[in-house]
Amino acid sequence: MTLEDLRVFVAVCRAGSLSAVARELGRTQSAVSQHVKRLEREAGVSLLERRPRGVVPTPAGWVLCDAASDSIAGLDLALRRLGDLVNGDSGSVRVTTGGTTVRHFMSEAVVSFRQRYPKVSLEFRTETSSRGCFDALTAGDLDLAWVTIGGPVRGIEQRPVVALPWVLAVRADDPLADRPSVHPAELGDISLIRLPRNSSSGARLDAAFAELGVRTSSDTSVADWDTALLLAELGLGHAVVPVLPGWEVPGGGPLRLVPVPDLPPLPVGWAVRRWDALTPLARVFADTVARSCKEKAAGTHLR
């Protein structure tokens, strides 16, 4: 049994696929399978159950996966801290998040952190969904993931930072533009610009509509919130989007954001493998972003 065996096995458990891990590691599926077989010989039990659409851990497999995940996280932390001792204040912080998240949630915090720790390497890996961030966090050597907070995820700890209220984005000349608020039921007759289908925010919005008994339609979809706002500003549709920290929409501009208070706010924040296993630098970065987001959210004004 080797550390590499355990790393590969944990990756397979998270991905649910030998072939996916083989592609990720640039190896053959047979080579990945050999790691698992070596562990099964050592443990004397079957660790994976083969299914038509991949693999799932057996009960014994989950026992080993959970223990290995904790051990690997602890070892990675030790190695990172050894590196910090060697390099002084020139360690690294590795973050995975969506494509526009850094601009909307982290820009000021990144500047503040860089001024405080000029030698630290900040590395960002872009994913298209919170699910992708979770997978990258558990499979790689990343410290933090900025995600839409949802239900429990095995091997992941989530910590909400801010809750984002929803608004309807419309052009200034739209009949709804001057309303103080809009009820979700009023959106049933409007074709909405759809948020990304694989996004957690889109799924949370769909679930909220369903719970309120509101059926919506869409003939336009986008890849991110910014594009949804742009299309609404151009008069190409209506978009329900979360209010991002620090947003200010001038009353004289072409866009209006009308509150939809009956939709539950969208919680966003940090996800990690283990909070107590974060390096000191990663913890400082997470706290800096959280503090900046809360300050910006408190100062957000929609006019």
C-alpha cells in the first residue's frame, strides 16, 4: 500500500469513474485499476462496486476513503507548512471558483492580501459549477473553493459568508422597472433569461420557483450572471439574478434591478476539505475575502 495508491483511490471514489481519473492523471484505466487492486489485496476486502455507469465505494471502501482523505489532507498541510518554513512568507494559496467570482467577490480582498503578503503565490483554478469546485477540491491540492452553499457534501466542510437577495433585471423602459418589488407569481407570464443549467444558483432558483408553485419559461440561456445582466440591459429579456456585493445601479442608466423579496436569498461562501487543516496563509485569505464581502454587501444600494 502506497500513498499514491490512496490518492488514486480517493480520486476514484469522488469521481465515481476509473476512466475519468485516468484521463485526469494522464494514465491508462488499467494503471488506475492496479492501484485499487493493490489496496483490495492489502485490505482483504472489495473496495469498489462496479456498475454500468461507473463505480461506487463499498461500505469498506467508504471507511478507507474517509480515513485516507483525512490523512492525505493532514499530510498535504504538513508539506505545505514545511514549504512555508523553507520559503518564509513566500508560500501559496490555491483557490477554485467560477469564472467571474474573483471580480465580484474577491477583487478588493486580493489587493489587500497581496499588499500584506507580497511574496505569496495566489493561484486560481476556474470551474463552471459548485459541483466542479467540490470535485477539484477533493481531488487536488487546492486550499479553498468559493461556492453556492447547499446540502452536505461528503468530505467537504462549507461555511456561508453572505446571503444574496434576488432581483429582476429589466430595462428602464420596462413596465416593471418602477415597481418597488415583484412577486414571483408575476414572473410566470414572463420568459426569463435562464441561468446556467449546471450551476447551483440556477438550481436553487428553479427549486424556489417550484416550491412557490410558479412555472417559468425561458427561450434564452447564459453562461454567467454578467451576461444575463447585459442581455436584460439590451432589452433582450428579463433576468432573475442575485445581488452581488457592492452593486450600485444608477437610477438614470438603462438597467433597473427590482427586488424579488419572496425568493429565499442565495447563500455563498467557502468550502474546504477541513478547516483545521488550512494553512495559516489560506485561513488569512479566506477571512480577508469574507470580511470584504460583508462590508461590500452592507454598502450595496439598488436605485
